[in-house]
Amino acid sequence: MCRTIMKTGGYSNFMDQPKYKRIILKLSGEALAGSLSYGINQEIVNIISSQVREIVRKGVEVAIVVGGGNIWRGVAGSAKGMDRATADYMGMLATVMNSLALQDGLEKHGVDTRVQSAIEMRQVAEPYIRRRAIRHLEKGRVVIFAAGTGNPYFSTDTTAALRAAEIEAEVILMAKQVDGVYDSDPLKNPGAKKFTELNYIQVLNQGLKVMDSTAASLCMDNKIPLIVFNLNEEGNIKKVVMGERIGTYVGGVQ
């Protein structure tokens, strides 16, 4: 009798339930550029927006941190003689541009979205306020965290780790151009070994370029797991959220 009720009584299939309720999706600026050498590829924005819409409709609370490397990289500017703080602030502004483009794409897919900037610019984005961000998430809105931490010398990887801790996200999903973490660059070394699971001590000790050391330490201290996966494969965001084992898991035991 109980089995009949489960089949016909309108209950959701347990296997169709997301593994994670609240996530941070970390996107690089280069991911938004796609095949372009510079700027924002609208087709990529649409693909990402479509996948995010799908998981939002499953009840997942989604916050996004996006980089600005498709427009400007502070480290590169500094290497050419520019003041590092000035170069980093320019990079933060690039992340705001990407965030607005992503907001536009999401809203065209029917997803309510708010951009919160760590640098005040009220005409285009809300200021970052932790409690307001959490409230947006609880109402089913996607929140995009722009302008990094608002401070130079910190990467958007660190922003993702910091915001994940602040909003109590269950996991950081790091979308890359490769399908996980390798012991060397798989694009240059065909024999590179892929890791399916790592802990943060291994990441730090082996110098694996998953995220910078500040971000990795912050995740480790706050017990925030990280999943590195290939953004270019269709449906991968949903697969990760649903608990499918793809990419590389960094943290404790799944």
C-alpha cells in the first residue's frame, strides 16, 4: 500500500532530488569568452543561463562568482608596469561587466537575478549585503557576486570561497575548460593524470592549480567542498548538482 502511494500520490522521486540545496557556481571570465579571444560570447552566456534555469527550477539556491579575465587581468597589467592595486581594481570592474551580461542572459531565460557588487555602484548593482543576498536566494533568485572582495590582491577564487562561507553554501562548483584536476596541464601533456578526489592539503602541498592558496586555505578551514568540472559539456552543471560523479571532488569524503 505504501509503495502504491509513493508511485501515485504525487511524491517527488528521491533520485530526482538535487544533492545540494545552496551552491556557489564559479565561472572564469575566459569561460564567458568561449572561442573568442576577448569579450563576451553571447552564445556561451545563453548556454550557462539555460543550465542555471534548470537547476533553479529544481529548487537549488544559486549564487555565482564570475571572473574578468576575458576583459582584463590585474596580474597581467601589473606585470607590464601598472600599479598592482590599480590593475586589480580594473579587473574588478571587468567582473561587473560580466556579471551584468550574465544577469541579462538569465533574465531572458525567466530567472530572477540580482547583481551584488563589493564596490558600490548603485545605478547598476546592489551593494553586497550578506543578509540581503541570503534572502534573495531563499526567494529563488540567483545572486551574482561582482567586483571580487572589493580589495586588490585577492582573486575571484578567494571571492568564491569567502562568499561560500558567508552564505553557508554547501559546495563550490568550479566550471573549467577541462574535465577535472590533473597533475600537469592536460592540454600540453597527453600523459597527464586526472584526480577523481583530493583533499585540500594535497592541493596545497602538490601545488595543483585548482585555485589559489588563499582560496584553498579558506575552503579547508571552513570545510567547504569543491567540485571541478568541464563547463563545455552540455548538462554538466545539472549533473554535478544532482550528485553525479564527474570531474574532481576536493574536500573530505563524499
